[in-house]
Amino acid sequence: MAFSEKTKLVAKEKACFHCVICHREFVEVHHIVPQCEGGSDNIENAVALCARCHDLYGGNPEKRKQIREMRNHWYDLMEKRKRGELSIFETFETQSSETVMRSKPENGGVAIYHCVYEDEDFATSARIIVELLSKAQEECPNVPRHLYLDIEGHKNSAGGFDGEMYELQRHFILEFLGKHFTAVHLPLFSVNLNKPQDNDVPNTLLIQESLL
């Protein structure tokens, strides 16, 4: 069997007709656990994805837990939007083809998303994140900022993250950039930062080899 039209509509409505990963419009409803592996046709196994994210993540069993987590978090944001706690999201693309999601400054925070692909090293990722941070401060000055990071590949022989991606998450983002965010959501951990957000954000980044 396949999803009923009612189930597909509910899944799309809960996601506000946006992809739960990249937040683009024009989505289809897909099985998180495929039917051929016993996946059900109920709403708990349904996720709204754009064609690109479905191709990138849909067939990867290792991503199923993360897809559920991202879906549920997006649902929570959309519920807050419906209650008037967040304004309608607008999207814009950077030159790096990463997506920044932002709400109107008077109504809440800005969410910054970046996916680190397999061919992206520490220096490239760090510079992109700083550029996105600077752009968010420029577009929505002084509002709470939430960073969302996804990482493709970059695994060591034990299945954990390699040295560069561990350094990026644990030391660069959390210890160096963390003060410029209200919260960070990384593959290793999610943290709500208790100190007031520092809005004196860097515009550029100089990386020395000794940092890697």
C-alpha cells in the first residue's frame, strides 16, 4: 500500500508545505522506513521532502533517526508559527548554496542552516558558517540566532567524526562561535546557551594551521 491522500495532506500541512530538511517548497511525502523494509503507511512514518533532499538522504538508513528529529523539530517551529510566536519564514540563498531561514526581527529568532558535504574541509566549513552568521546579523540585527548543522561523511574508522569535524563542532562552534548564538544544534549535541547572545559578530575569518 501507499500513503492515503489524507495522510499525505496531513504531513504536508504539518510541515507547512516545506521540506523538513532544507525548508524549500514543492514537496512530496515519503516513507522514512521504506515499505520494502516493513515501513508503515501511517503519519509517524511520513516525511515531507523536496526532490533533492529525498535523493540525498531518503535512501540512507543511517539518516532515518536524524530525519525524524529534523521533521519533529520543524513541526514544533511550524506550531509556534501558527500560534503567532514566529512570523512566516522567508528564505534566501547564499553564494555557497546554503539556506538561511529567518523570521521577521520583531517576532522572533533567525535559524541558520548549513550542510557540510564530504568534500568540504574544516577551513571551508568554518568560513561558510562565519559568513552565514555575519549575513544573519546584517539582515536581522540582534535577534536570537539558532545554528543547525548537518555533516555528510567525514567519519573515522570507528564510525565517529574525523578530527576536523570533531574540532569544528566541539571547539570552533561551541567554544569560539557559541557566544554569538542563542542555541546550536549539531550532530554531536544540541545546546541552549545560557549567556546573553554576543551581537559583535566577525565579518571574516582567518584560520591558522595550528587551529586544526
